[in-house]
Amino acid sequence: MLTQRIIACLDVKDGRVVKGTRFVNLRDAGDPVALASLYEAQGADEIVYLDISATDEGRRTLLDLVSRTAERLFIPLTVGGGMRSVDDIASALRAGADKTAVNSAAVRRPELLSEASERFGSQCVVASIDARRQVASDRWEVYVNGGREATGLDAVEWAARCADLGAGEILLTSIDRDGARSGYDIELLSRVAAVVNVPLVASGGAGSARDVVDAFARGGADAALLAGILHDGTTDILSVKGALEAANIVVRRVA
């Protein structure tokens, strides 16, 4: 039976883990390598590094940090930020990443998803989508450049297209819920889950283990991203997985 995954997310800026609310008001949360190792020990199924300033600064992601982290981990590592070309993706994979998350560059040139999938396999290509709700039109719009630039794209339609182009996974972040700890955007998740046939990762809004249960049971997610509530010790991965098991959701347990 397939297990649902808990993924620890580390937003990295200037070599440090940071966390904010709705992509702003960033605060320091610690050393990336140390936190990645800690979350693996707690039972994380994967680690995600998002270099949140790479795209805005027009540079590649922090490959030395990726390499040092990959040397320590026995679970998959996904790296995003600054992935503008197939060569950038290749560099991250050579540095030790198992998957790469592509966001802004895929919006600007969707063929990148197909090119990367054909060269490295779809299992290495994650389409990262940052979405903000447009209340007046009952839709979610895709934003790029760290949530600063609106694209006009409908997030549900874009997710379906990303899967068709070859992305092996969708990482879906609600900008409205990011850091707010009010729960994942279940409606957004369920709408995307209905139109894609690849794993869907819920991101943005986790405030408790109950929120994670809802992402799986009501949102149709295949994995859930956790950040702030881990960084500040509100909960830990073992506790979250215990709550999931109590709700009859199958997870990988750590001995």
C-alpha cells in the first residue's frame, strides 16, 4: 500500500533557513544542513530546499549547500530556485539532488518541463506552483518571482498543463495560507487533484497535525509540506505521523 509522505521544507536565503508569512517578513530559522538532518531523524520522508532569492537575483541555486546536505541524507532531496534551464537542473542533480522544482522558468518557457523530463525522467521534475486566490472571479492565479509577479494563468489549468508537459509531481503552494497556520487551502487542493494524474504536494498553511490530516483526507494530496511549525517546535514529524495513523492514513514509520 502506498504511504502518504511528510516533507520538511527549508526555504533558504543567504545560506540560512528562513520563514515568513505570505512570502514576506522573513526570519532566521537555522542552519539548513543541521535542520535537514534533524528532520530526517524525526521521520521526514523527503527534504525540500527552496532557494527563495535565486530567481529574483538571477543566479543558480546554492550547489555547495546542496552537495553538503546530500552527503548527510538517506531520504530524497528536492531542490528549487534558479532552475532556468536544463543545464541548471543537471547541475543540481549532479550536486546530489534527487528532484528539482521548477517554477518561474516553466511559466516563461513551458517546454522546459518536457525537455527536463525527456532528459532526466519525469520523476526528477517537480512543477512548483505558487497560487493566490482571486475572490472576485473564484479562481487562483499563478504568481512567480517569489510571489511578487502575477502571470494571469489559472492555477488549476496550469497544474494540469504541467503534468501533461512531463512534470512528475506538482508542488502547490497557497500564497494566502503561507505561514498563516490556518490550514491548507483544501478547495484549491481538491480542484487540482481532480485534474492531474501525478502526485500532488500540499504546501502553505499547516498549523497542526489536523491540518495535515485534512490535506490528505479532504484535499486529495499525496504529500504535505511542513515548515514553520517544525522550525519553531510547535510540533514534530513523529507527532504528525502519529495523528495520521490515528486517522487511518498510511505513513512510513521510523524505528
